[in-house]
Amino acid sequence: MRSLVDLPVSLSRRSAVPLSTQLAGWLREAMLAGTLAPGERLPSSRGLAAQLGVSRTVITEAFQQLYAEGWLEGRHGSGTFVACLETPRSGPLSSTPSPAPASDNGRVAEAIDLRPGHPWVRDYDRAAWKRAWRKAGDLPPGGHPDPHGLPRLRELLAGHLRRVRSVAVGPENILVTRGTGNGLDLCALALLGGGRAGVEEPGYHVARTVLAARGAEVVPCPVDEDGVIVDDLPNDLGLLYTTPAHQYPLGGRLPIPRRERLLAWARSTGAMVVEDDYDAEFRYDVAPLPALYGLDPSRVVLLGTLSKSLAPDVGVGWLVGSPELVARIAALREELSDRTSGPVQQAVATLLERGDLDRHLRRMRLEYARRRAVIVETLGPVCRLRGDTAGLHVLAELSPDTSGGIVERARELGVLLDSTERHHHGWERLHGLVIGYGSASLPEVRRGCRIVADLIAGAGAARVAGVRAG
């Protein structure tokens, strides 16, 4: 076994960054670069602590973070190894993608889709998928459905949220929805009554549509690089929709002090905060902050979905709130005959119960991290990137007169892109490309980003030439 002390590990005790975070970052970069190869065994935590002259706690915390992200895997009785993506293992729901073909003229034969909002669903473990549906098919058709959702699934989701998001809840806090849009619609029905609802600006356009459809007056609430600006929030909102774990589309993570100010605002105004936790499972720099819900369950409703972590076609999500609010929403839901498919809930419960979903998340963290690294490496030198530490998208910030032309030209070259325009409620105050890397394979992401980088560089050169000519 190779000694890591022979590699250029550099930990600084003078840095404000904890030693465990420094070590995790170094190991992550070494695995991305191939310095640590897939399948390679790492030293024991005790041995590595002695080699690097740090406490064993530093090593175990770094390893735990990388285990959670899917970079490392443990083999019983054998030690800790760099995770392998090349050969699919039994259990996870996805496998390593294969490159897309190219045509004779060098252009991509099929469009490379770099638009946000779509996870990787092209490959999956058929055994795990069939097993889940076979189990659901063994059960007889249900009668009158429980508007809360299946009790077994709610119990399993409670355990999932405790493990993944540090949310201490029981099944009485959970209502199984058809996804985030369905959950937000139920919140609007129960909490608003046609009042004023705040949505981040720029923000998720579907949230604006859902709230407006329920008769709400939608109020744009500005965000900065960290998330929603609490000091700018009006005091007459009945509901605020926010994405604190990974602001959509800018990518900021709402800091703890601002979270506390946000909840103080909610308590003083009587507003409810609806927290959309849409892709909090995927983080590549540090562990995600605990959900906002945990700081004040009386003022926050937490929405989650499997559309990003598994597949949009599954159509299962969750709403987490106080037992009283969940019961009220369930009663309203029953009046509407709104329900989540029973067989689908049974299948998802099996995926959770057998650990298939957890294995899938660990694997996809590593796969998405590799794609994210390609984007940072390719586009970082030609534009400013925001939100590249988490989720399935990054924001490439551009000048106001550049985005639209690049989107059109990229489409002609076989690359589909999204701009910031549709994410604004009013005038577009921040310009750029919202680049998703969930639905494209690693080779496709690399090819597509090279095309985009050339277009950005060309637009910059043309702008400079125009200024000089003027």
C-alpha cells in the first residue's frame, strides 16, 4: 500500500479551514486527477494520522465526508478504497455512461443537453428497479388512499431525512406528495388564501406559476450570492418560497446568521417559510448545512422530491411540517381527491428499505462531481462561475449583450443551453447561462463545455475589438 506521505499532501494549521476539510479537499482533487486511482486502498485512519502528524479525528471526519459524497467505499474486513465507477456494482440504480457518437463532420450527432433541472436517467440497475416494482405488484390494489401517504413509506422517509439532511422528524411530520410543485400547491391552498407570496428573484419560475394559479400576488424577493436578502423582505407576505441549501439559479448557500434572521422575520410577521430542498443531496465542497426546517419547525415547511436524486418520472416527493399543519393539509387534500399513486409509493419504499436509493445517491455524487469538475476546468478560465459547489447546475455569468447570442449559436452547434432570462420575474438584473450537467454524460459535458467556452471567448474578443474600433 502506497504511503500518502509520499504524495504532496499539504495541511496548514494556520488556515481558517479545518484540517479535516483540507484533507478531504486534497483527497477529492487527487481522485479527480487520477493521482489516487479507482480501487486503490487508503491507509487506515490510525496509520494516516501518524503519517501526517494529525489527530485520528481529523482523518475519520475527512473519510466520513468522502464516504457520504461517494468518493470512498468500505469493504468489510479489507479497509477503505477509492470508489470505482468503471464497473457497475449490484444495487445502485445507475451505471457509468458511455460516450455519445459524433457525426463525420465532427459535430455532435445528437444534441448535448446542458439545460438545468434533469438528472441522469439513461442507465439504471434493472435488477433493483424490477425488484421494487415486483414487490409493489405483489400487493393487492388499495382502497381509499391515505392522504398522508403510505405509513411504511413515511417511516422510511423520516429515517432518510435524518440520515441525509439531519432533520429529526417522525412519520406524523410527513405527507407524501407527487413532487415539489404538488407540495407547494398544497401549501398555497392551506396557508395563503389569495394573499401575497414571496419568491426569490431570480428564482424558480415554476414556483411563481404555482402560487399565481392559487390566486396569490407573487412578490419578487431579491437574492445575492448567499441567498435571499432578509433585510429586503416585505412584512406583509403570507408565505415565502426559498431554496436555502442551493439557491436556484445563482447557487448560493444561505449562511447560519442569515437563516436565523429569516426565521426571526417569519416569527415577527407571521409568515410561513416554504423551504425547497430540491438537490441538497449533492454537495462537493463541504457537508450540507442542516435543513432550515430544523431551526424552527413551527415556521417552516420543508419540500423534497426524488425528481433530481432518482428520476422525474417517479413522481414522489414529501412535505414536512408540524403534525397539526400536516393533518390540515391532508384534510384539504382529501377534499380535492389529490393523491400519490399507491404502487409507486410501494416501489419507492422498497428502494429505501433495501438501501438501493442510498447507494444510488453515493454513486451519483461521485459521477456528478466529475462532470462538475470538467465544467469548472473548461469554463472557469473564460467566465465567472457561481454555485459550482453543489447541485446539478452552475451559473456562468456573462455580460448583458452576450447570453442570448451564445444560446442561439450553441444550439446551431448541437448544444442546448438555458439563460438567466426566464428565471427573473421582472427586469433581468443578472445575465448568464444556467448550465446543467445532470442529463449529459461526462464525455458530452466535456465536448459541450469546450464549444461553449470557445463561444464565450469569441464573444469577449469581439467585444474588445468593437471597443477598440469605437
